[in-house]
Amino acid sequence: MGAWGVQPWENDHAADWNAGFFADLDIGALWAAFKNYDAWDEIRAACYVLQTLGRVYVWPAEHLDALKALLEKGIEHLDKMLHPPDTSWDYLEMWGNSPEVVASVQQQLDELRARRASIR
């Protein structure tokens, strides 16, 4: 087995398993989550999938361009949720500007930016 790190996805067998897992996965569902800017729960759920699975050696190599585009879309949406460009982006208001919600969204945003930076 070829291993290049200690993380669960950093070896040949895991990479092969991940490829099989993604073979039947509907990546289009991730795109669909970003179609409506005010589908906050769906957006955050899609971003969670990206922050969890959106890694080189986990995500299929032939779809890294799509991953990068999805990460960009997730970053764009989460950033607007934290810094609304206009009054229609009322996600934080809906949560009463809860510091816990702000911290949670910020954590997701930071992780998506880290995932994007790791893609060459």
C-alpha cells in the first residue's frame, strides 16, 4: 500500500475506496443547493459536505475543477451570510445575530478557504 500521510484518506486503498464512493454520488445536488441564495440550511449542509469531503485524494481527481468551483460558490454564499450585501441576506438576523451562529459559519468559511487553497 502506498501511503503519503497519516490521515484516513492519505493512502492508495482509501483513494480507491473514495473513487468508488463518488462514482454513484450526485454531485449535482451540491450545485442545486446554491441555486437559491436564501436556502440557508441547504447551503450550510452542502458546505459541510465540501468541508468534509472536498479534499485532494478524497474528491475524484477528474472532478477537481468542479470541486474548486463548488468551493468558490460555498465561500461566496457563506461570506454573504456573514456580511450581507443587502437586506435580502437576512440569515444572521433570522438567528438574532447569535455569536454561536456567527462562529459556526465563520468556521465553515475558514475550512472551505483552506480546502480551496489545497487544490493546485
